[in-house]
Amino acid sequence: MGESSVQKQSQRDRVDSEASDSILVQLALHGDQEAFEALVNRYKQSLFDLIYQYVGEYYETEDILQQVWLKLYLSLATLHPHAYIKPWLFTVARNRCLDVLRHKRLLARRLLFFSEVEARKEEEEVAFLDTLPDTSPTPQELVEQHILQLEIQRAIQSLPHVYRLVVWLYYQEQLNYSEIGQILTTSASTVKTQFNRAKPLLRAILDAL
């Protein structure tokens, strides 16, 4: 490093360590970047420690600290020439931390609210489903249905042959009169007549069973 560079570095260090805050603010206001950097170097560690005590997270602390420096840069023209910059910086940092914490609490409340709403919705849905009758057959009902089907089949088999196939196609295959007539090569009216004659016979057989 040349002698001129050493002298400049020494001069910057002296400005950083000896110049008052008000002088550095005035120099920074007139475009002296080194003066602004001197302010940053003077208070960055203490501000970082303060902010970290509030938020407790490194990257968030760094983000808030950068916002404090931006606030300082934008406020240079409005600062009183003889104002103490340190309490001003600490006040800005504290207020920004409180804003962040309020935002976090608000966000947490919203998340809690929506989670409670969703939980209530789920509870209401479960409660609503509990009020619905269970239409699925029980094991006992399945057994009874199976027995009934067997009895119906036995009853149909007991019908006279002329009626047996008509009733079978109607009940088991769920065909209408016209469709049954096509299968048996007869008219729908004939099928209807045979079915109506078979019904009382079928009922009597089921009653007997």
C-alpha cells in the first residue's frame, strides 16, 4: 500500500473515531459516503445486538438493520444538526422491531383463526355425518338379505313353468314387459298378464316359506 493510501486510510479512521455524530451527519448529507460509512461502522454492532434481542434471528436482524440504515440515509436532511444520532438510531431500530413483532403476532393470530375455522368446519362435517342415518347394511341385515334372496329364488322355482321365466326376468334381471316379450318372442301385454297372474301365487309361496 502506497504512502498516500496509508494516509487516506488513516484519515478515514480518524474521521470514524474522532468526528462527532453531528459532523458525520452533515458530511453525509453533502454526499460524503465515507462519513455515512463511519456512522454505520460506529453503531452497527450495538444496533445489531439490540435488534437481535428483540427478534432472535440472525437473518431477520440483518434485514431490520439494513432498514435502519436506509431510514437514516433518507432522513439525513431532516435531522437536527446537533441532535444525538445514537438515541435516534436506537429508537428507529426498536420501533422497527416492534412493527415486525406485531406483524408476526397478527400473522400468528390469523393462522390460528383460520386453523380454528378449519377445525370447526371439520368438526361440523363430522357432526353432520354423525346425524346422517347409516344406510349401509349391517352384517345381520346382509345375512337376512341373502336368506330372502334364496327364498325368492325358491319361490320362483315353485311357480308354474309358464310364469317362472317371466317373474325371474322381471325381478332378477329387472327387465320391463317389452324387453321380456322380446326375449320370449311374445307381446308385452301377454307378459304383463302372465306376471299379474303370477304375483298372487308368488306371494302365497313366500308367505308359506
